[in-house]
Amino acid sequence: MLGLYVHVPFCAAICNYCNFNRGLYDEGLKLRYVAALLDEIARARDGTPADTIFFGGGTPSLLEPAEIRAVLDALRRSFAVTPGAEVTLEANPETVTAARLAAYREAGVTRVSFGAQSFRDEELIRLSRLHSAHRASAAVAEARTAGFDNVSLDLMMWLPQQTLAQWLVSVDALIGVGPDHASLYLLELYPNAPLKDTMAREHWSLAPDDDAADMYLAAMERLDAAGYTQYEISNVARPGRESRHNLKYWQDEEWLGFGCGAHSTRGGVRWKNRSATVDYIEAIGAGAPLATEVRTLSPRERAEEAAFTGLRLSAGVDLEAIRLRYAVDLWDERRHELERFVDAGILSYDGRRLQLSRRGMLLANEVMAALLGSSVLE
């Protein structure tokens, strides 16, 4: 079944580390954007079954519950959305209230994912986040009151000036509020990120790489002890609460994206919508094509991408399934390069499935380069 992704590019403020496709909230532009979204979705109508919907951004929780309902209704008219579909809404803690969350639930959202990032106010200020640690905890409690039994939290590690002990304060706080799912990401600074300038001005530094590895391993150990299961390099969940939508990206499945800059993959073809919000709206109004960067992937490219994404999973990637589907035997081709990782205990191979150890996940890029060739990672 398809996954359906809806991009909402608006933010109340622009975080100083973010490189996503987003812009400052404007009420008039938002109304035009939602109308364009509904038009794009209507044009895509083909009745294909779909079992996940994901509102990403930006800050999707800046849309009103009635607007979320309108988009969901449009998706149900255009696709055969299953009754038990997972419907995720990304939200920032400061944008929601108990009443607003209840309205999202009533509109059809089944899963809410909060961008907490840290449970230390000092770190949140450094990241130019608008919420406090207390507000992040309160948002989870409000989601429970609203009836959500599937709540996810994002945390970021390796922040400027962050120590291992400070990082574990946030990990323990996350465990304390009890989400069903958590994503733990390493801070990545893109070249023109304003945070880089602030770090230089304030003489803030990042911890050594070895400390980042310690942060990752210590966090995963604590989450293990708290009853979470790691199912992907950066993601853990309670049993049955894995992100069904994101698994489509890692399990060689297909999805359609709606909105500015949204990506789609279907039938071996990959494309991206126009990125600029106004450009997207105007193209919809003019009936002009939205897709840019359209690529038809060869069987080899599809095999390599399936291996690249699948290796991120704790369960590993089924190379035999890839061989049968695409007639490409990656183990046979790259055995010599991979066996040194197997010998080092970083990687295991049982004749079918290739799987990283937890410590091996710290070297995932090196293993993927050996599996696919370094050009794939560029």
C-alpha cells in the first residue's frame, strides 16, 4: 500500500540549525497553500490503497484542525485509505493545547510527533526553539488527555557545549514522560546555518566524535532498560508502535508526496515537487506541472537504494529479496569489501540478511560505502 506525505512549510520561527523546506507563517499564504494542496490531491485521484498519512514540515500543527480534516477528507476521496491507517501529525509543543489536540484527534489524526529536541532549557534557547522543557512534557500529557495512544518525541544529541551527563538528562526526561516512540538524531550543521555563526561568536564547541558515540550508545542502553526496542539507527518504539509510514522509506516501498518540495517514489520513478511555496501555489493555479528532478531508476539503482535504506533497520536488509526483485546480487559483488566488517563484529551475514550491530551503526556510512560504492553516499 502507498504511504501519503503532506508537506506543511510554515513555522512560527526559523530554528537556527534547520535546513528543511520551510518559511515563516503567514495567514494569507497559508490559506492559499491549503487550497492548492486540496487541488493537487484531487488531481492525483486514482483509488490506490494507502495505509499511512504523514503531515511533515515545517510545523504542521500551525494548520487549524478543520484544515487538517479537509486535507484528510481530500486524501480519502482520492485514495482508498484503510480504516486503520496511521495518520501522523508533526507538532511543536508550543503550538498545541489540550483542546487543539482533541480537535486534531477528532479530525482523524491517530499519531502525534512532538519536536522536543531537548529537555534542558539552556539547550532549547541555543537552538532558538520557542518552547521550554516543561512545555514539552505538558504537551505529551495533553496528548494523552486528548486520547492519543501513539505519541512520538524527537531529541537531538551532540549539541553545542553538551556533555554526556547533560544529554542523559534529556534521555531520562523523555523516558519519564513515556512516549510510545522516540527518534534520537545527531545535530547536523549545514554550511550556512546561523547556529554556526553563533557558535563561532560565543566560542561554543561540539564534543569530540568519541563523545557523540558514547551519547548514542548510552541513550540506547537506557531506552532498552525502559522497555523500548531499537528498530532503526535513530528510532526506538514500544512494541507495535514503530512508525509505519517511515518504515516505507526503509523497506523499499512506495509513497506519494503532496505540497511544496514533497518527494514521491512510485513504479521505479522518483520526483520532487517545486520547492518554493509561492511557485508551487502559482503552478497549481496555472495547471502547470509540479514535478521537478524526475528520475526513472534502473534495477541496479533500485537495488542499491533498497540496500542503503534497509541496512538502517535493526533487523537488517534482506539481500536475497533484493536479488530476486532486481536481479542484482550485492553480496556476491561486494563480498570482499564487506567481509572485513563481518570479521570485526560490526556486521553479520547469515546467507540472506545483512545486519549492523549497534556499534556497527556508528560506522554505518563506512559499511554502506563498502556495500554500494562511495559514490552512492554523495
